[in-house]
Amino acid sequence: MKARIYVTMKPTVLDPQGQTICSALQSMGHRQIAAVRQGKYFEIGLSDGVSRESALKMLDEVASDVLSNPVIEDYRLEILD
């Protein structure tokens, strides 16, 4: 079983890296790009025999406690069969 976790800045938090990427893209001629928000992506392999329910609980804890900063970031996770 595999899981994916996406971590992004909360909408109310400034994203200077995203703004820099947006400026660079616009200077390269991509003027139609109005905004960029950057984030992190994690692909996690799980051991055989782990139940979906157990995996969701554990991954939620990992995403909240380790992979994201809940003060400034949101996350979402998905389990792939």
C-alpha cells in the first residue's frame, strides 16, 4: 500500500517562495500566470498487512506532527491501494 501526503501553506499565510517562482515565470514570458503557491509532496510506502484504517490514523499523526507545521500549513492525505 502507498500513501501520498500533500502539504501546502494556509491561504492566509504569505508564500514568498511561490511569489518568487511566479515572478520568475512571468519574466520568462509566462505573463498569464497570476499566482503560484508552493508546497511539499510525500509518497510513503507502507508495510504489507497494515490495515487501511490503521494506516490513515498513523499517517494523519505523521502528517500533523512531523511533515507539516499546523500553524502555517494544511495537509491532505490519500491512500493508494
